[in-house]
Amino acid sequence: MSDDPLQRPHVWQPGSAGPPLLLLHGTGGDEHDLLGLRQHLAPDAPVLSPRGSVSEHGMARFFRRVREGVFDEDDLRLRADELAAFLTAAETRYGVPAGSWLAVGFSNGANMASALLLRHPESLAGAVLLAAMVPFVGDEPRDHALAGRPVLIVNGTRDSMATPEQTRRLADQLRRRDADVAVLTFDGGHTVDVGQLPRVKEFIDARTASY
């Protein structure tokens, strides 16, 4: 990766209201994949959408995995550090208050957002995790590093990867760091369920009101 973190492919869209959204795509996506969510969730919010820096058989990801459902946790830590540095540079370039990002991630992007919360809690103000799994196998220490950080987990009850057990463990892992975690489930699989977007918008609207 270049010495300049902002050489990473990304899209920046200025906005006039609410916390800036950090959009993190799933495996095989790119920096354009989740831009359509802005209109549904926070049409006036600034948006930053980077591309994952790892290639898996030509598909962009935010970090490597050993196989489906098994993460390369050393690489995940490295990539989380890289993304934190990217966000710091973006804050300077685009005039965003430090640590004010609200991450909205899907699948691989949701897992990266969770890792960023746990490894660099100062980087994010909160997160919406869509089809999210546990980023690190070991239990997180009990502390207050994420105190006051709102996190919404949105997982399908028939998701073969982000299973109900994964949902429970992820919520517990974040709560150990004192995050304010809410869980929203739906009858479906590993997808962004459009029927849940109004409730996700309500979650973001509550953050916007206090921003």
C-alpha cells in the first residue's frame, strides 16, 4: 500500500447533516456498491466509501480469510490498522471531525467494522453491522472502550454464515467493551434485507438528532 493512505480507491460524497457514514462493502464489491444505501438511510449525510485492499481470486475484500467462515485474524488486525490510518487521513482531507464516522458495513465490510470498533474504538462513533460475524475468536477484555457507542446488528435468522449463534457472540463481545448494542433479526439469509432499512434509518436518525 502507498505511504499515502488516501491513495486507496474510495468515493467521497459531501453532505450537510448528520454523522458521516463510512460504507464498507462485502466480498467482491467495491467502493460503489453501497452508495445507494445513502438515499434510504441518511440522504443528507456525508459519505466515505473505500475499497477493500485485499484480493481473493480477483474479488475485493477488507481482509484475508483462511476459508469461508474462518478469518486470518493477524491480517484482520493489520487491515484494521490500515483502515484506521485511512480514516485519520480522510478526516484531515475532507474536514470530518475525528472519530465521528458511523460505519455501515455488509458481510466482510461489517466484520471489518466490528474489528475496527474493537481494535480502534476511537475511530468510530458507532456502527450498523449487516450480516455480521464475530471478528476475533477470543473474548474481548471487559472495559469501557466503547462506552456510549451505538451498534446495530442486523442479521438473518437463516444466515448460514452469520448464524444466530454468531449474532449472540458478536453482541456479547461488543457489550464486554460497554457498547450500546441492539440486535435486529429478520427471516432471511446472508443479504441486506430492504424491509429492515426503515428501522436502520430510525437508528441513524436517532444518532443524527444528537450529532
